Amino acid sequence: MAARPLLLLCFVAAAAAGVLQARAQPDSKGFISIDCGLPGKTSYVDDTTKISYAADDGFTDAGANRNISAEYIRPRLSRRYHNVRSFPDGERNCYTLRSLVAGLKYIVRATFIYGDYDGLNRLPVFDLYIGVNFWTMVNITDPGGPQLIEAIVVVPDDFVHVCLVNTGAGTPFISSLDLRPLENRLYPHVNVTQGLVLLDRRNFGPTADTDVIRRDMIRADRLLGDMYPDDPHDRAWLPWVNPAEWLEISTTRTVENTDDDKFAAPSAVMQTAITPRNGSTSIEFLWESAPQPKDPTPGYVAIFHVSELQLLPSSAVRQFYVNLNGKPLLDGSYTPPFLLAGFVYNPSPFTRYPQYNISINATANSTLPPIINAVEVFSVISTATIGTDSQDASAMMAIKAKYQVKKNWMGDPCVPKKFAWDRLTCSYAVSTPARVTSLNLSSSGLSDDISSSFGNLKAVQYIDLSNNNLTGSIPDALSQLPALTVLDLTGNQLSGSIPSGLLKRMQDGSLNLRYGNNPNLCTNGNSCQPSKNKSKLAIYIAVPVVLVVVIASVTVLLFCQLRQNNQGQNNNGRCLTWRERLRIALESAQGLEYLHKGCNPPLIHRDVKTANILLNARLEAKIADFGLSKAFNLDNTTHVSTNTLMGTPGYMDPEYQATMHPTTRSDVYSFGVVLLELVSGKPAVLHDPEPISIIQWARQRLSQGDIEGVVDARMRGGHDVNAVWKAADVALRCTAPASARRPTMTDVVTQLRDCLELEKRSRGGADVNTSNPSSSYSTYATDHSTDASQNNTSFEMEHNFGRMPSMASGPAAR
């Protein structure tokens, strides 16, 4: 049978999404749907699908709205393709999609209809980026033909940029932009360093080219369509019809997805299929490689969706092989399941060929010809390039939004380097994120107060805000920027006292502070004193917290001194056992529970990490370093408002980073990272080879059931696998992105006690201090200062555990 080429997908899927909330946030399904070039802040609901499309005003602040020429507006062309946003100025222009879930997989889809919107009849070519990674080249070859570009990627932050880059071959433009969330179990090829770009997605079995499965299946000249709501992920499945060579099979019965389904093909697609006509034993088709300027030989992934739609007699057999360029794709044959969505795919990208010939052949034992319901083909792209440090990037985007800075401030602030924002200097390293080191906004027309977000630029050395119209007081957060050497605030309308921290740094010579020509700014503080009542109130609030900090600091200093004097005596180079690690985890959890529930006022630690857990000679754990702790009123509030983001990268709660409101659940998140370190023996941020959070690293393995690939191999199997699973599960629930889904520390203590009981019952031996009366955290007490002085030795957990050399992944699950 002659091979039929698999056409490149150049048809537009009609965008489907729910109503966008205020400030351009995803709808209740997590969808974002943008009609690019729609005027102002308007939106509309599609008459047929009841889906709302928002104008792109809240997503980009560059470009111009234009309408396509009337000759290209056909009666059935969907409304959102009547206009485009064009970007004649600047090399890189970006959309920013916000309020996403960091670490989640998303479908990102851009569509383009040129329609001679500029009257030049000049078809452009330009580049498209997802974040800081190259996505694809957009090559418009037909002025009235729609073009769809779709990718599946992991979004590393709670936002993603989609950028159009002018390469000198025409003005970039865009018609629509969509984003759809996916469960992380789907499309296993996609991870933090690799994404998929759609080449084609086809539905076999419809009897006509118009059979795009959808309520408005023949809209937009019978070519534009997708499957929402039949496909909850809103993927476009276009019909492939060839009645001369294929026999169509269909059913009205539901085709179910299995529990381990990795692709979730919808029932509406799986209800139709094809087999070869005329007694042939094979189905054949092909596609050709589509080189990209930055990837001349891309790798490909193909997914063949297969389901048996006919109830076969017992004597009938349908088995087949799938071959690529004459070589088997599978180790054996495949039998499609009855009314279940089966699939065959290549786990790794195909060896790179100029042409890919697929042949589906019946086996010698098969009494029936092969069958196929649908196919998806993707090229593989790298998403390994690291953007600007997420805290720096978030701070710069907040500064841009507050002061409505235009300039070329689009996309990532520092990466790629040639697109770095104007008047911004960044430092670049090979394997760590770029950092903002210098920011010059002198004479930029800034008004309002000084944004607290400047205080989140922890690597910045130089800030120039001179000759603007800034008002209000100088935030104390600026005094806590460790690398800052020059701060220029001259020529503004600032008032109040200069923070003492800045004055101290100016006096000791570590900071060049320039503050002239601010008439209402006080330097001696006498004329800026608050009223006595306010001062007394501040004292009443501050004294208890200061006392706690002082006591804790003295304890930590004593611990550190003892550690230096008595540290090869107790460690002896050995690795902590699983039972010892569980006890450390439990006692640390009890310490945090005490801070949250037993202290008066209750405290949020704000810097939970392995380095702040101390071990005495008996390996009993103590929470230390309360320098960042904050008191809160348990009766009236659940969080503390702060102006400065505090904590350690790798341990910081992403919700706290976004809201600046630390809660007890922020400590829970950090403790979850510590617990994963105890289980795996790995640091909070791994280099695998690129930086990756231990949370993402562990989730990837645990989602595949690979607990032994997570557990520290240096424990040499000396652990109960159920106890390890339970502890890892507790850690993952502690690090849930949404704080409302995290347990309390009281819950964590209970679960870790259960882990110890599992370990005890499985491996025998004495109980391991699940309620040791000598533990300072067994009950809520009021004074633990003497406990440290009674120990002969103490040392940081990092010295005994956290800084051990990293290892390769452990063995497969037992």
C-alpha cells in the first residue's frame, strides 16, 4: 500500500477557555485564553462554546492593535482571528501569563493569521520563545491561512513569558494565545529540561474532513476546531480521511481511560478507528523532519492511540507490530484493549532521520488486520536554559508594574543576555541563575513610594533612584541588602528618618548612601520621633520577641563553640541510620510545633533548614537560629505582614515569596524540604546536571513508584520501606504549592511517630524516643536554656548529614 504523508499541522484550533478573572488570572479550570489585538480591556463570550476571551491588555504593554483586511474575513472565521497585535518596535516583545502553579505541565498555544493586516502583503518570519528557551520559528507562508504553534512544557515559576523576537525578516504579530494545565502524569517525556512541540495530532476514522469533534465543528471555514469540552485539555484532533485505502470503524460506546494512562486521549477520539482495506495487513504513513534554525536535526516522539472497538469472537486475534523505518518500535507485539484507551509510544526521542516511515503490521498469528484510532507527533525542544533568579525576576516585575516602566522591560530581566533589560546589570554563572547586580533608574519619572521589592534584590550592589519624584519614607528593607555598596536617593521628595541600619552601614564605610535634596528627610531623628504612646506600644510588642531571640542566639553560640571543640569524637565519619534520621525529624517537628502552639506569643521561625537544626552528643535535635523569627497573634490572624522576604533559597515557601505573608505553613514547607534531605541524603537544590529543587527531583521518582531511587543508598537498605514511603509522602504534602493543602506541624508530629512505629515493628529494637521525657519538645515548657549547657557536645546537622557528598540515583524499587 502506498505511503501517505502525514501533513504538518498548519490548522488553527479554536481557543477554548473559561472566563478570565480580574487582573488576567486563570479561570476556575486553570485556562487562560487571550484574543490578541482586542481593543482595551474588553472581553466577550463565544456564542457557541460559551467560552470567554479576554483582551491582551493585561498581559503585555507593547505593540499595537490591528485588524486583518476585510477580504480575509470569511463568514465562519472565528471572531478572535479578526484582529492581531503587531510588534513593530523592539527586538523582543513578550506576554506574561501569571498565577500559574510552579512545576506543573502546561499546553501553551499561539495562533497566527496574517490577513495582510498592515497592507504590505509581506509575509513575516520571526522566532518564538517560551520563557528564556527557544520554542520555534514562525514562518507565515499563506496570508489567509491559519497557523498553530503548540508546546507542552513544565513551567518552573508561577508565571511564564511567551516572547516574539524580531529576526529582521518581518514584523512579529500574533492572533491568539492560550494556556491549558495538564496533570504531571501526562506526557512523561516532558520535564524541567525538555519540552514537546506539536508537529501533528490526527484523529483516524471520521468520514469527512469537516468532522472536527466539537459543538461548533464546522466553524471557521471547516478548518479551525478543537475538542473542548469533549477533550478537557482542549487539544486539537483533526480528522484524517482516506476512504480509498482505509476502512472506518466506530462505536457509540464510551472508551475509558485506564489508571496508568499517560496521554488521556478523549473517548470522542477513541470511538473511531481505521483498518486497511482490500485485505492488506499494514497501515502506513510518514512525516518528514522539520529543521529549525537552532536545531537542524530535531528528535521526535510519536504516540499511537489504539483501542479495540469491536467485540471479537474467541477465535479472532488482532495483534500487530509498529515499525519505524523498518525497525521495530516495540520489543513484542501489541493487542489493543477492548473499549479502553491503549497507546504505543517511544519513551526516548527517535534517532534523527530526514524522513520517518511508520508501518503498523499484523503478526503471523493475527486473524485480523491492524487498527489505529489516533496519532500525535511532537518534536523535542530543550528547556534547560535557566532564567534569572526567581526572587530577582519577581522583584523586577513588581518594580516594573508599580512604576509602569516601559523601556524594553519585557520577558526575563537578564536572560538571554542579549535581551537583558535596559539600565540593568546582571551577573552570569554557568550552572546558577543570573542575578541582578545593578539597577539605574535615575531620571525615569518614578513617583509614589519606594517599592519594598527593591529589598528582594539580594545580589544587587548598586541602586540609583536619583532625580525622580519618590515620596514617603525609606524602607528599612534596603539596609538588609547584603551586597549593596551604593544607594543614590538624591533629588526626590522622601520624608521621615533614614533607617538606622542604613546610617550604621554608612558610618562603618560599607555603604555609600546619597540622600541630598530631599527637604523632608531627617538625619538626626529628633524631629522624626513617633509619639510616646506609639513608642511604648512598640516596646511592649518587641521586648518578648527580643528576649526570645537573645536567649536563642546565646544558645546557638554556645552550641557552635562546643561543636568546634568536640566535633571526629562524635561523628566518626559514619552515616546516620534511618532510625536516627526519623528521630531527628520527629524532634525537629516537635520543636516547630512548640513554636507554633506552645510559645506565647506564638512564633514563625522563617528559616527552617538543616543548618539550623543542632544535634547534641546523643543526636537529639534542637531547632536553632531564631534571628528571623516573627511573633503573631494566634487568635486574630494566621500570618504576619512583612516588608522583607527572609529565608534560604531551596527552603522558601513559594506562596510566602508571592504574598510576603509568612505563616506557620511556611515553616511546614521548609520542614518538608528538610525531611526530603533526611530521606535522600541530598541537598535542597541539586545539580542534575542543572539546578533542580529536591522537591521536583523527589516527585519525579516517587510518581513512578521509585522509592529506592530517592532513599539514601548509604543507609545500605537498613530501613523499612513502608516507613520511608510514609515519611516521603509526609514531606511531599508539607511542600504542596498551596499552603491550605499542607498539614500542621501537629499533624506532621503524629505522622512521624507513626513512621517510627512502623520502623520499630518491622526491624525490632527498643523504642526510639517517640516521647522521650528528656526531649525539650515533649511538652510545652517555658525554659529550655539549661538543656544546651548540660550537653558535652553539640554540632550542626549539616556537618553530620546535610553536607555529605551527593550520590547517583539509588537502585530500582524492591
